[in-house]
Amino acid sequence: MREFDYARADSPRQAVSTHGSNEQAAYLAGGTTLLDLVKIDIMRPEQVVDINRLDLNEIETLDDGRTRIGALVTNTALARHERIQSDYTVLSEALLSGATTQLRNKATTAGNVMQRVRCPYFRDGVSSCNKREPGSGCAAIEGHNRSVHAVLGTSEHCIATHPSDMCVAMAAIGATVTVEGPEGQREIDFLDFHLLPGDAPEREHNLKPGELITHVTLDAPLNNGRSGYLKLRDRASYQFALASSAVIVTLDGDTIVDARVALGGVGTKPWRAHEAEKALKGQQVSESSFQRAAEIAMQGATPYAHNAFKIPLGQQAIVRNLTTLTA
Amino acid sequence: MSDSIIGAGPKRIDGQRKVTGEAPYAADHHPDNMAYGYGVFSTIASGTITGLDLEAARQSPGVIDIFHHNHFPELHRTPSSMAQGNKVEETRLPFEDNRVHYEGQFVALVVADTFDNARAAARKVGVSYQRDDAIANLDQGVKAHGTKPGSGNHERGDAEGNFDGAAHSIDVTYTTPVETHNPMEMHASVASWEGDRLSIFESSQGVVQQRGALSKIFGIPPSHIRVESPFIGSGFGSKLWMWPHAVAASVAARETGRPVQLVVPRPQMFTTTGHRPETRQRMRLATDDNGRLVSLRHESINTTSFTDQYVETCGSVTQSLYSCPNLTVSHETTRVNRGTPTSMRAPGAAPGLFALESAIDEMALAAGVDPLEFRLNNYADRDESQDLDFSSNHIREATEKAAEKFGWHDRNPEVGSMRDGHEIVGYGMAACNWEAIKRECEARVSLRADGTAYVTCATQDIGTGTYTIIAQTVSDITGLGLEKITVRLGDTSYPNGPISGGSWTTATTLPAVAAATREAIKELKGYATSEKGDFADVDNDSDSLVFENGQLTHDGQGVNYVDVLKGQKLASADGHAHTQGADDRYSYRSFGAHFVEVRWDPGISNLRVSRVVSAIDVGRVINSLTARNQVEGAIVMGLGMAHFEATDYDARNGRPVNNNYAEYVVPVHADQPPEVDVILLDYPDLEFNEFGARGIGEIGITGMAAAVANAVYHATGKRIRDLPIFKEKLMENIPAVQSA
Amino acid sequence: MSDHQNNGDSRVETFDARSPSRRRFLKSMGASGLAAATAPAWAQIAQASQQQQNAPVEPQDDGAPAEGEQQIQLTVNGVEHTLNVKPNAVLLDVLRDRLMLTGTKKGCDQGQCGACTLLVNDTAINSCLSLAVSHDGDSVTTIEGLSNGDELHPVQAAFWEHDAYQCGYCTSGQIMSAVAILNDDNIGSDDASVREAMSGNICRCGAYKNILAAVQDARGKMEGAS
Ligand SMILES: Cc1cc2nc3c(=O)[nH]c(=O)nc-3n(C[C@H](O)[C@H](O)[C@H](O)COP(=O)(O)OP(=O)(O)OC[C@H]3O[C@@H](n4cnc5c(N)ncnc54)[C@H](O)[C@@H]3O)c2cc1C
Ligand code: SF4
Ligand code: FES
Ligand code: FES
């Protein structure tokens, strides 16, 4: 790692003021993305602001039924929280399917939201990559693009998947990101937080320079909702999703009253499949209605040389998840 | 006791050191004043270095020196001869010139006071290149410059003439990708000089060969070089022969006048420390009406580097496993811009048996015979390639025993017919096979006056349990308890021992250790029968003087050997032995069979190996605990080979794209099949050596990938001829991709 | 106890495969806690790491930190260290290269293999993705801190008994993960749960079957003892 200055913040205010709008500064939470990338010289912060001692470790139920999660709550702590397990099962399962036990013990809620792509051309430091070096091109589109590249939300400038599992569950649940910045506090709808690559893949999220995530607040759970996360990959554990689905459904007998569907591993951002949800609402529980919704979810997907299989795989992730939840 | 210790399963004598973190691996050494090296590696696969910008790096904190092709002493190449004991796989020296032959080649080496400073500075080195078009894979190599003949070919009868017109025949081509050994411990050297004497801690499977190579490269006598590798974080072949980093570390230490530690970073473990090359194998098989093989051709091509010729002898097993009068095995290579390949666990046989044992399955189906039946009908009873009998071969029993335990006979042969809920169950089998090799070896054993024994040999324990089986051997002969026996390995200051590879360590070292033990006993008897001895009146060579359980006895009168030594104020009785390699009276090989159950869930395109039963015939098992572990571990690695493992290269420029432990997918705990059952047949092969042991490290991986592929065919009807068996190869309805 | 110093000539180290020829880390529970006498040793990771050890406290950076360095306190296996470190110094490297606690291994340096797993305040983490500075005041337990003198921790003993390794390089990380898992009520005790929870510890030698057996055996012994 190159040299950097280090400061430990005692309060969000202080963190924000130390960071300022310095483009060369970075917050350090669990460090599992940041230090990984600093070690391979892809991120080169000159100032590291350690936020680990901030008092942002709470998981609280708000009066309106929402659940507010401190930015520093670890992935392990969040997955195990009683209310998360019972009312937001999909989130607990998504978290536990991500990374490894040790990494989840370090990884934080905000850090997970902010994790960066696993595209090898981004990580190698030399290939053309618009995300790393705007305007240089995208080596992945014509290159090797099997595992960590998307079929949904891609552009001719970038096709990397957003690798998070947690965020897929949050996209399904609905959430708000609270940030504190040089200009004060504001809230961002979770679905607007991550950006599509479009023609500026270097812009990954809606934070302004120096803004600190302090909380992620989950929408109140659906009444009588059943939810689950299904992650498909090569090996049985510890691998980024090739395709995954976060599904929440409420049933009235055999009729689907409400449904939320989000996808991982296939999209350039945590992918909410609104159209598929619409197609499910009011339908009878049946394989054909699931299959139809799944097809709708993957409509408009663009396959690349090595990842076309993600289109049927994404559909399978939806169908099986729905099948299991409604069984 | 004498009878039971060989073949028993005592826990490892070095186990405590491993579970407490005390076992020292190469990079654990911190000699005084040690500096740290960090490499700068090429980011193109082919071309020339045209410029180096070192300014920023030089000014980086703690930097001591930066080496590169314009700042590196003139050295010599090693002739790279295994017989001479100086083999390397990549003969080109690091920083020899400004040429780049593969991505991830050393182009500079930064030495600094701490690891972090070295790495930080290495990141600041700027390198400019003139880039040439890279040959990125086997197809491109063959297209660009064809192939070159390899070694290990074999021909008998007329395979071509007996193919056409045979009752049943198949003509199919298999491919295997580059696989990377990925031992847990990254390659590491800690080098220091004292005058013109070099001492190096290395993660090495062959300290003696490395000493020889360094001796040639630096032009100093072997006696001036000490290579130590007491513990190694495994190697699987990648650490058999020294790689460029060890030369770079040695030079850096000499030039800076400080010990230097250099660890090869994980991404470069994919580039500059060898790999299993890519292969393409054409299989043509034919049988008569009775399903007997009448023609067999196995023609393979593998990739090699532009600097060296490495042949993956895929057909090595094919020439002798099955009986067939008309047979051709040929090997060719083609050059690509990758580092030099090297042996990886069961070189030749692992990819070769994927092809052969898949083809046998296909052939059996074409001939309408059950694959198990087909094998039993066609297994060779003698080695037809060498016209020799096998020293010991129980492949039929292995196959039948494993089949029985697995429940092969309950298999419904119809494809896709066995279902369990969402899942389709498939059964597959394959034979496994590996040559048994025994080399010359030296060892030294001291029976010491403190009641202990002390054994030295410059072989290594790479995790196979060599420390322990050597102690068992000495215990067997002397009757001393294992706790009284100290074994030291992995140091060139000990008597020459073999590389830890090819599964030949056991068969090679145990006879030497046994002979040295007997020599020590003989010396002891000499002391005992000398004028001052307890048995001064007994003839030294007399059979009536026996050594048993630490006692010398004669005519019912016993003296503890410790007293013999103490009586004469002697420290020890020592024996040294130099034993020879195997003879050529027989064909020495190990045999076995794998039976695999896979589960394919088509609804989520999920493939799992759920059950493995393997029966292995490796001669006598010396330590049942470590032997079983070897086979179980090889099964896991074979499962990885079948399922996930492939180093991917960008076809446009030869860049490895998944060169890390997150994206090069190896099996993790969760992939372990719930049931793995290893049967060790345990028939001593006394023609091979006095212990009857043939070695067990590699055989378990051979045939595994084919067994999985055959089971996948049974479950899905899809014959996967290109490894790995990724889910997309089994999926339906994958949309076509318009290439841009 | 010069073992802790950065000046040990490692050539004097002997490689006696039979038994540890010397202990890198002389640990004594001392008289400091009644708990030490009553609770089994392995139930005391938390206590052990807080206890005053007899072992001398070194190395110590008594001087003021040099420019660009920061002074931190690290309690490692119960021993308190005052260290001056650069902000970019990684916990794993500080333990291995400065404190000479080389039992914790580096297999990838990027959070991908699990070889560097150790406990920080009793939680298993990857030490290769941790800055030393951000662990100021923390308590670290490494493989060297697990056994009580010559008495192995039940997980260590079980690994030895079950041959739950081959080369031994992933072993420290496996054992540290196993200790954390066995002390964690949230992780199921069935085989599948253990396999899943341990999947961040790659064993390229493939000793997974024996590792599982060792973990489950240790579970029985620890439960039996407590
Ligand atoms: C080998 C490996 C495998 C993995 N596998 C998976 C997987 O399967 N699924 C999955 O979902 N994830 C996976 N991950 C990613 C992992 O989940 C993320 O690295 C982790 O969640 C990041 O959290 P952190 O706290 O460590 O973030 P850090 O590394 O500390 O920070 C990440 C980024 O966020 C910024 N940041 C941190 N906190 C804040 C804040 N409060 N406000 C604003 N910015 C902030 C940092 O500056 C940095 O840029 C894997 C990671 C590794 C290394
Ligand atoms: S996919 Fe995105 S991250 Fe990858 S090379 Fe293209 S632009 Fe860069
Ligand atoms: S060294 Fe830390 S996870 Fe590999
Ligand atoms: S024992 Fe070698 S990697 Fe696990």
C-alpha cells in the first residue's frame, strides 16, 4: 500500500470535516473493499478517515415500523439480529450468503453498500476500463465476461455487476440511505443510490464528495410477507453470485397479493424487477405465472460472449425462490 | 511392536508444531537485518521493455535498491538436468534481457526495509513496453506456428488399420484448461550470504535440485550453498523446481549485503511459478463385436512457453491400462505467451485420464456394454507397452470392491432416470492409475547415547507425512517409540534425498532410512563386540547377536544399546546408506477406481458431487491416517478440476483474468461431498521394495474428473468433453450472442 | 524471551520435527485469575487475552513515534505492546514481522483465503485486510495464544488427532475459525453449518473431511468439559 495519512474520527461531524470534499480521502470502515483495492493500487487515498469508532452500531425499530441500521453494524450482526431474521429474512439470508464468515465479521452495512466491482479489468490496473480511467474504453465487453459481468443495465461503457448480496435484499425491501455531508444531512432512496453505468461508469452512487453514510433505514416489512434469498454460483459457498434473487411475497390463499423481486449477479446495480412484480400480483401460485414473471424480469437483457447463461439462470433464481416461498 | 507400527495410523510427529503455529515455513524466517523484496511484473504477455521509470520508486520510503535487466549481475544458466541435480523448469534467468515472454514475468525487483515499503515502491515503478501480438491460447499457438513433437510417445500394432471397419468406434476430442496449483503458501525465499556462501530458506519440494541449480547459476560449489525447507505450505508440483524469484532473492541479498525475503504474490503464482498446461486430446477407440478394444489412439497437444519445452504426457497411462494390440500415443506441444508449465499433481495422468476414462465410457456406451463391465473386460493383465508383468496389480478387485460399496449395480443405466425430488442423480466411474517410481537416496541414522534416534535426509515433508513414516520405519527396526525418534528433513546439509514429487518419496526414502538404521545397528554391534564391549567375545557378524527393542542380546543375555554407548563414552552409533532406484524386472504401477454420484438440479442449474467411493491399490500402506488423507485430498482437488478450475486468459492479449483465490474457484469446505469413502487395498508390493509401498500422493486425482463427467452424462445426457463442467455447459435455452 | 525481538537469528532455530524444540511464546496463566483455575483453558480466550501475563512486554516502542508514525497499544495473546507503526502497516505484517508471531499465515494478502484468520476481541477476522492503527487498544488472539503452556486447546488437540491438515499452512487459520465457531451459539452444530461457516478457510490440500471431524470432536470435548 502506498503511504497515506490516517485520522480516526470520534463523531460523524468530525469524520465529515476531516474528509472534507477531498477527492483523495476515503472513509475506512471494515476495510474489506478499501484495503483490498489499496493493496492492489486501484484506490490510492492520501487521507484515510477511520470511522470504526463512531457510534453507529445500533439497529432500531422506528415508530413507523421501519428499521434503522447504523452504518457500522457489521454484516454478521445485521444478519443475526432477531428482528432482521424474523421480519426481513431475505436480508439475513442475503448477508449470510455473502463473502465468508471472517469477512462478514468485518464488513459493515455502509461499506457493503459502497463495495466496488470485481471486474478483473478494473482490478488489474492496466486494461482499458472506463470506471477506473474514464474514456479509456471497456476491456470486458469483448473480453472475458463470465462471472462478474452483467446482462441487465449494461451500457457500451461498462458491464460490471454490482457484487453485493445485501443490497439486492435491500432493493427488494425498500430502504432509505441517510448521509451526512459538508452541507448537512440528507436522505437518498435506496433504489436511487446506485447508478447505472450509462456513459459515466466512474460514477457509481449518488454520494457527493465527502458524504458519509450514517444509516440505512429499511421500509416496514410487508404484513405477513414471506421472504428469501436464493444465490446461484459455481461452488457451494464463498463466491459472488452468478445470479441471485431476493423475493418477498404475501399470499391470500393461493393468490399472490403483493410481491417484491430483486436480482443480483446479473445487473450493474442491485436490480429491482418492478415489471415482474406487477406480473405476479393477483396471479395464482403456479409455475407458469412464476416463469412468466421471470421472463419479464430478464426482458431486455443483453448477453455477452461468456455470460449469456445468466439470462436463464436469473429466471431460475426467481422461479425456484418463488416456488419455495409459496410452497 | 515391530510388526504393528508399519501400517498403523499414528498421528504425525510434527503435528504439534503445525497445530501450534510453530512449524517454520520459508517466510517465517527473519534473519537479522533482513530486507524485503517485492516484484514488479510485466503487464503485457509479449514484447520488449523499452523504458523504466524508477524515480518515484527510488524516492519512496525505505527503498534500498531496485533491480532490473540493466541492473543485475551477469549469471549463468543451469543446464537443467535432473540427473545432474540442477533442474529448473524455466531456464531463462530473471532480468536476463529486456524480453517479455508472458504476463506476470519479473521486470523489476524493489528491495526495501519493510514489506510495505517494498510493495509501495514497486507500485511506483513505471515500465514502458513495445507490445507484440501475444499468442493467447492453444488454438492460436497451433494456428500461428503449428506443433512440435514431444516425448513419451508409444506405438504398437497398427492402430489406424484396425480402426476403420471395426465393429464399434468413436473419434472424439477432449480439452482441459490451464490449472494452477495454488498451494496455500505462496512461493517464498529468504536468502542470505556470508562471503561466497549462500543460505536460502525456500518453500521447496526439492532442496537438492535447487542447490544444484543455484550452484550452476552462481558458479559456486554446491558445498557453498544451503537450501532449507523444513516445512512447506504444499506445492502440488509447483515447488519441485526452483523458479525465478529464488534467483532474484539471492542476487538481491548478495548485492545489498542483507538477507532478503521475497514472496511471490498470489496473482503471480498464476504466472511465474508454473501451471498445468492447456491440453487438446484426440481419442480414437474401436472395439470388436465382443466389446474388446482393437484400436486405441491418444494424441495430445499441450501448450508450452516460448522459453522452454514442457510436455504434458497425457498418454502415459493409456499405453498400459487397457489391453489393446494396436495402440498409438503421441504428444506434441505448441508455444504460447504464458510462463513455463510444470508438473501439477499427477502430470500427464490427470488430464490424460480425463480423456481416456471419458472415452472409455463413450466407447462402452457405443458398444452397448456397461462401463464397469467394459473395463473389467479390457483391463490389461500385463504391461503391453513395456512387455513386462506388473509387479502387483489389483485393479479388478479395486473396481469390484468400490462398485459393491457404492451400489453401482443399483444404477439404472438409462440417462436421467434416477430422480430424487428436484434432483437428477447420476452415477459415474473411472479407473485411476499412476506409475510407481523409486530413486536413489541417501540417509543417515544415529542411535544416540541418550536413548533417542536421529535421522537426517534431504528430502522434504510437503504435508504427506514423510516425517512420520520415516520415524515409523526407524521405530519398526529399532523398537524405539516414535517419541524417541527425531527426524530432520528439508536441508541440503543432510544426505541427498529425492524431490517430494511423483509419489516416489515413500518408496525412495524408506529403504534408505531402513538401510541406514541397520548400518547404525551394525556399528553398534561393532562397539559391543570390540575389546571394550559388553560382548567382546562374540563375533561381530554373528547372527547370534541380535538387536531388538533397543536391546542387544546374545544367548539370552541382553544389554541396552544406551549402555553399550555409554560404557565406551560414545555419543552415538551411526549408519549411512545409499540405496538405488527401482530395477526394470517389472512394470511398477498403482491402480484404483473412483465411483461418483452427482446431483443435477435442472431447475436452478446446480451440480454437486454428493458421494465418492474410491478403492486404491498402492501396495502397502505405511500410515493409514496420512495415506487416507492423501487420497481424500486428491479427490477434493479432482473434484475442483472437474467442476470449477480453469485459469482464464483474455484471448486478445494473453492476460490471466482470474488470477486470485476469489475468482479462480477451488473447492471450499461447503463443496466437500457429504460422503467420501476411501478403501485402501493394502497388498504389499514386495517386488518394488522391502516395505511393499508404492506411494500415494497423486493417484487419487487421476480419473476423478472423468468419473464426474461420466456421472454428469448419466444424469443429464450431456457429454462434457471440455473441462471444467461449468453449469452453462449443462443448461438449455441459453440465448445466442451476436458477436460485435 | 528474546524470541519476540526483531533481532533473533533464526538460524539458531532448530527444526526438530518430533517436538517443539522451543516455545516461541512462553505463556503462563500466572496467578492472575481465579477463573484460570476453575474454568477450562479454552473457555478463557477472552480472559486470557486480558490477563497480565508473566511474559515480558516487548517489543516496546518507548520513544515517540517518528514522523508519519502513530503509537498504538495492542494486546496480543495477553501481552501488551506499545508500537509505533505507519498508517499503512497491516496487522498481519506487524504480527509476523515485528512481533515475530509467525504462526498466523499469509496465503493471499487480499482477504481471499483465510490463512490469516485470528481473533480480535474474540471475533474471527482476516488480519490481512486490517490496518494495525485501527486496532489501537484491541485485544488480539493468535494461534500462539491458544494453548496453555504445553496443554493444547481442544481444537488444536483434535486437529492433531484427526490429521486435519496436510501441509499445515492453512491450519492456524482453520483452528482460529473453528475456535470462533465453537464459541458462537448462532452457528449450528450440524455438519453442513460448520462446513458453511468454515468456507472462508480454503484448504488446498483438501483435508476438509478431517477438519470437520476435528471440529465436531472438539465440540464434544469442550461441551463435556464446561
Ligand atoms: C474475497 C471477498 C469476497 C467477497 N464476497 C462477497 C459476496 O459474496 N457478496 C457480497 O455481497 N460481498 C462480498 N464481498 C464484499 C464485501 O461484502 C465488502 O467488501 C464489504 O461489505 C465492504 O464493507 P467494509 O465495511 O469492509 O467497507 P470498506 O472497505 O471499509 O469500505 C468500502 C468503501 O466504502 C466507503 N465507505 C465505508 N463506509 C462508508 C460510509 N459510512 N459512508 C461513505 N462511504 C463509506 C469506503 O471509503 C470504501 O470506498 C467480498 C469481499 C471479498 C474481499
Ligand atoms: S466492465 Fe466496467 S469495470 Fe469492467 S472494464 Fe468495463 S468499464 Fe471497467
Ligand atoms: S492472507 Fe488474509 S485472507 Fe488470505
Ligand atoms: S493443510 Fe495444506 S492447505 Fe490445508
